Amino acid sequence: MTPDLVIEWSSRGYTAYDGRTGTTRNSLDGLSGREAVLALGRRSVFVRTTRLPNVSYAENRQILLIRAEELFPLSLKELAFDFTLTEDTADGGHLALVVAASATDIRSAQAQLATAGIKVRRVVPASLGSALLAAKAGMREAAVVQPADDGIAIDIVSSGVACYSRIVPVGPNLEADVCRTFTIAGIPCAPTIAAGPNAWVGADRQVSSSSLAAIAEHPGGTLNLRLPETVAAEESRQRSQKMRTSLLMAAAAGALALYVYSDYDDAAAKVRAEDAKFGRQLRKLQSIQKVAEADAVKLTDFENELRRGYAPAQAMGDIFTTASDKLPEGVWLTGISLERGKELQLRGIAKTSGAVANYVRLLAAQPRLRNVRLVFANNSNIDKIPVTQFSVSAFPVGNLPILMQSKRSRS
């Protein structure tokens, strides 16, 4: 539920604006059970402006924690503070409105309101309502003047935020006090707005609403002065939430990893089964290949034997040519005999036995023949001319017998 009750607290007491009835009272009677926005009086709030970089809210808050002693007269442990960024940008950062108040004052005010049965949902400076009134009037630069319990409140609004507040006594020199307040704030004089009943008649513009009424109309702002222990508790909850989220994500990741591993293990088992099946088929095919290769070797050997048997290494005509080409002078052949698988038989006559020996030597040097030997050499006379009749045998290389080849092929 959005609170429509705004209670301004100061050392002098309370001023409550009830958004339901549109009335203002100086007591808490009849407000028990309500939720309220606590608006701290101007004398209880420190307002400062400073430049902050374009980083997250949490990072800027840490920067302000470091710089707190430069900005405020109280120590960090004694302050409740918050900030809001303005639209004024320069040097890569925003002009920030920083608001702080004594944590002791806030605890005291909350305790008093709790005793009255009122729950505080948000703590803001009372001057926040002046910025809302100026915005409603269409002014970004203005001085909002309105009655307060202990005098006249002057709130200086610059760039749409209430950057300086001052309480002055009620007197005839209000216009001078307003100009003096602009000067103190370091801001050029701007139009003035008189807020609430019994407003200052010398203002440039009159509005019937007060700053408390403006806060009640806009209770959902971002500015909230939280106690240090409240911030610490919230940060602890956030850390716990992050830890729980991290644990849940870790558990989910573990479950996912387990599922992936299980799925992988099933797939790996299928792969192993396929590999084993493929291995068996491969070994079977390798056995068939070895048998086929052995058969191929046998067939190749058989083919080579057939080729040697039916296609001898040397043609018989080549052997005859070799035998006749090597005849030395004085040697003549009278007969040549050659059969398949048998020795070559050469018969002839020569003028001398030395010529026969020379012929045998020439034949033995031929690579086409092996085992060249002289069978006989007889001296005789033909027509009273002395001659030597001879017979030479040799085996032609590659002259395999058909009968021998057939036996080897059957074996």
C-alpha cells in the first residue's frame, strides 16, 4: 500500500499532512495503524552537491562512503544518507544531490512514530516537497517559501532539485532573506514560489499546496535516508540471496553436468558397442583378406610357372643365332639339336683342335647358355685333309621341361 500520510519531524514536534482528508495537524492522534513518509525538518538535514561518475548506484554509494567525512560534519557511523543524480552533466559525470541526517535523530523519530502505531516506509528531507512544487509549476530554478514551526522555510531549487534550505525568522525583510539565500547557495536569483496557506504575498507565484502535500502526492520517489544498520541488513540479505542464487545455479549446473555425463556415457557405451562390432567385422574381413592374399600368392606363383613353361625365357631361334654367331674362323657346324627341357647339342668340324677349344670358350662366356662343355673332339681326315670333329653340349637358360612344370603345378 502506498502511504498518503507525511509527517514532518523536527526538534519542536510533528506536523502531519493526511492525504486522505487534505488536512494538516500538529499531533499524531488518530493516525495509529497508518503507514507514513517521515519528512525530516530542514534544521536536521545536511544537503550537499558533488560530481559522481557514470557508474552504478552501488558503486557511487561506495564512493560517497569514502568521501563522507569531506561532505558532512558527522562521522560515517552516525549518518544515514542517500543521493540522487541530476540532469546536470559535465566532465563525464552527473551533479549529485547528497542528503544526510543524524542516524540518532532518525531512530528517535521512528521510535516515537512506532509508539504511536505508525509504520515509517520512507525517510526524506522536508525540502524534497519544494522541488516537487517547483516541478509542478514548471520551474527548474526557483526559491520556494513557506511557513515553518520555527520561522519561514526558504528552499532553493536548482536544476530541479532542492539543493539548499534555510529557516529565517518571520520579519518584514523576507525578500532580502530570499536574495541572501540564493547568494549563500551560489546560485543566481530566480523566481519565487509562495507555498501553502498564509503564503508570502511578495512571491512571483502562489500555490496552495505545501511541501508535505507535494510529497504525499508523490510517495514513490527514489530518495530514502536509510539507517546504517538497515543498509547493512539489506546488503546482507542481498548477499544471502546472491549466495542462494549461486548455489541454485551451481546445483542446476551440477544436475545439467550429471545429465550431460549420463547422456554422454550412454552415447559412449553405444559407440563402444559399435566399435566392438566393427572390430569383430574388421578382424573377420582381415582373416578373409589374408586367405585371399595367400591364394593370390599361390596363383601368382602358378601363373609365373605357367608363363615360364609356355613362354620360355628364350626363343629357340635366338639360341641357334647365338651358337652360329660365335663360330670362330676355321670352325663349321654340321648339326644342331635342341628340344624343350633338354640340352643344346652342337656338332661340327674344325681345322684344328685349338679352334674347337676357342669356340667352347666363346660359348661359355654367353649369358644365354650354362654348363657349356666339350662332349668329344676326334681328329680325322676328310679327302686327306686333317680335321677335328667335335660335339659340344650346353643348356639354354630358361629352357624348362614341360613335364617338370606339370609336376610342380600339381604339387
